[in-house]
Amino acid sequence: MLYMERFFQFYINASIHVALAVISLCIVTVQRLNISVEYDLVGFLFFATIVCYNFVKYGVEAKKYLIVARPAHKPIQIFSFFSFLACSYFFFQLPTRLWVIIGILTLLSAFYAVPLLPRSKNLRSLSGFKIFLVAVVWVGFTVIVPAISNGLGFSIQVLLLGLQNFILVLILILPFEIRDLKYDKVELKTLPQRWGIPKTKRFGYILVFLFLILGLLLTNGQWPKMAFYALISILLLTVLRRTKYHQSPYFSSFWVEGIPILWLLLREFCQSVL
């Protein structure tokens, strides 16, 4: 049991779970656009997410990323290094037309943690900007990149899917914002810091309503799909309602972050009607 617990902690702390969430949301989006799953892109997204999230979590300053202070982080550093090699391999398998948009999204991700200029702040430090930046990057990788890869333009369906994924990511970030309220610096001005927990959760409920409306618009009146999006919306509402200031250790980092994975699994299970 001790080994299983250590493996699970590594699975969460090394950002494997969030990487699975990103590729799950990407695959769901690809399925909804009726385009093929490109496994080079999936491989790139998986390993790129691991590298990016571990850099943000453990290497806010570059020297800390190269020289870790805690021995417990050493395996994660080594894992991240090999993930970077795998990410680089898959990147060069992708069509060159994707390189520019991937480069832009990568810079946004890097500047989230690293200041643009030596004496300036990183993008994460800009008050109230953090969650929207994260949502934009997720949308870029889970909607825009697959659409461009398959030669799709910015159709109404692509734009609506992008907006829905943007709203979904905002919803999923709110439990983390509430959890981190006791750790975040005052100057970050996160939504819970500005509005308090009750108003932040009410904002989340509004986002869930918008998520559902967009989902219904994208179903073209097909009742099985409408019922499915109602189910996902109920799940999101339940998660928000159960979000507290004092959370269990893995409430956000496992259960909340696992919702895109559950979404994909439910779609695969109900493939005959969805």
C-alpha cells in the first residue's frame, strides 16, 4: 500500500493527471469536430503539459528548475527532463503549419512563470489575469491547434467549442483558486480574494449555465446529447457546491482536474448515442 500511495502522489505531483486531462479534452473536442485523432499531437500535448506544469510548480525561477532544493522533487525533475525529450520528438513530427501557433502558446505558458523582462512581473502576477491566461492556453491547445492541423477555419462550430472549453477551464480553476486562498499573495487579486468564496461560487454557477447553453446549441437538438451535457453540467455544479476553503488533499488536484478524463470516458462508453 505504501508503494501505491507513493505512486499516486508522484502521479499527481508530476502533473501526469493534468496531462491526461488536457489530452482528454483535446480528444473530446476532436470527436465533436468529426476530425481524426492525430497521435503525434496527442503525444506532444501530453508531454508538453507535464513539462509546462512542472516548470510552473517547481521552477518559477529557472535556476530553481535546474537545481531543485527538495530531494523529493528530484524524481519529478528527471521525469520532466525525459518528458521534454519526448515532447521535442513529437513536436518535430507535427506539420510545420502548427509551429507558429504552438510557439505563441508556449511563450504565453513560459511568461506565466518567467518575467518578460528582468525587472518586470510574470503574467501570473497581473491581478485577476491568471485564470483567463490558463483558459486561453488550454483552448489554444485543445481546440485551435487540432482545428488548424486538420485544415479547419474559424467556423462557428470551432468558435463555440473554443468558448465552451474556455468556460469549462474557468469553472475547473475556481476550486483551485478557493483552495489556494490561504497561500496566494494579496497582490494576485484572485476572484476569491476580490469577491469572497460565496460570490466566486455564484460566478461559477453562472459559468456552468453558459457551458450548458453552449452545449445545447452544439447538439442540434439531439436529445441524447442534450441529456449528456445536462449530466456534465450537474457534475460541475456538484463540484462547485462541494468546494470549500479547507479541502481534502486531492479534491481539486484529482477529482476536479479529472472531469475532462471522465467526460472522455463517458463519451467512449456512450459512443452509440453520442
